Amino acid sequence: MPWVNLRDDCYATLDEIIECANEFGPIIKKCEDESMGCGLFAERDYEVGEEVTCYSGEKLYGKHNGDYVVQVNDRWAIDAEFRFNIYHKGRWVNEHPRDPKWENVNLCRRGKRLVFVTSCPVKKGQQFFWYYGPEYKRTWTAWQVSYF
């Protein structure tokens, strides 16, 4: 798998990594709202219930929190801040800056994978948004993960 570890000496820039990742699937690009950095955008139309991408990263044991951490259960979490698979673009799904009602994907657990699944139709070019919830930047727990 094409894993990137930004903690190590990495010879590719983040722009080069994004260019490689954008060869297929949803598109990573800068958001219109510059405070959001990069976001994930639909490369085609999506219907309700379609899998968009996985959320991958470094597996951490115990309880953790942070900007890119998803606490799956009491025993482990996924941290996508530094180590991630370029084909799993979940780390670029942003929360809408003004209104959580703009959410159009849910994070779901499918076996051992965490995947983003559309919760409403998404048109080509639209940004994917997920509501992080009131506990953002604190421990994010498995009860917030839907099971499909």
C-alpha cells in the first residue's frame, strides 16, 4: 500500500502527494474558505449510501484525541495526521464552518475499516462535509460511528 509518513524525511511535497492521490476517486483541493485548508470534493455524482473513501492512519492503542484522531473504541484509535494511505482520503473531509446541517457523509464502521458513506445525494464538484460533533478535539467515541 502507498503509505506516506510525514514524520519521516519525505522527498515528496504535500502537493505532489495530493497530485498522485487525485489520479482517481474524490479530488483533494484547496477550499474556497481558506481557513479550511484542503477539502475532499466529489469527482462524480453520488447517490445516498455510496462509499466515498476510507479513513486510515496510524493505529494508536488506548484513548487519544487530536485534530485527525478518530477514537474507534476504548482500546484503539486512528490518527491520520502524519501517517496515511494516499488512496484513503478521509483525512480531508472537513466539517462545514458555519452549519452542521451541510453534512453529506457519515463515518461508518465496516468490519475493521472506517469509511465515509454518503447520507444524501452529492453532485460532482460538491465538497464532502462531516459533522465532527460537540466532542471535537476531545475523545471521539464509537457510538458516533454508524454500522452499515
